[in-house]
Amino acid sequence: MKNYIKEIRTEKGWSQDELAAATGTTHQQIHYLETGKRKLTWEWLQRLADALGCHPSDITDGPASAIVPKDEQEKALLGLYRGMDDSAKSKLMGYAQGISENTSPIKGKKSS
């Protein structure tokens, strides 16, 4: 299965040794994970995402920087969204829906 470990790691300017140290493993394990010689389990996804400061989906689907956004604001928003927990994502979605409907997210009042 294709993954984006190497791309995210190099984007941060890290070597395999640095990522290995951050995840408590060896550079050889990181190499195996990057090349698909070792299976990328949920536990590995969590360890790598925590170390790299990204969402696990960035590792499997590609980092926000790999998505071709319409503009820089869209790219920044996607990066922020992927770093949020579920509660924050839910709040943001409610707020965004309120804005798109030209209403305040508080009790559906019209914005002025």
C-alpha cells in the first residue's frame, strides 16, 4: 500500500534516524515502513502521526500539502482541519455551515 511517510518526513527536514528516534524504533524499521516492506498497522499510523505532527490520513492519503487546493487559504484550512480533534471539527463544520447560509452559528440569527 502506498504511503506518504517519506514525503512528510522530508517536508519536515527529518532523516530516517530522526523519525526513528521520535517513534522509538530504528531507521531500518522506518525504511521498511516507507517502502512497504513492513505492514503499516493502526498502531504504526498513530505513532508516526504523533511524531510527525500530522493526521494519520495524511500518511495514507497524502499530506494536505499534496492536495491541489484552489488557493493558499484553502490549503491552510485543510491543514488546520486535519490537525483538529473530532469535537473541534464538528464545531468548525457548524460554524462554516452557518456562514455559508449567511446566518450566525448561534441560534440561526441572520448576520449583519
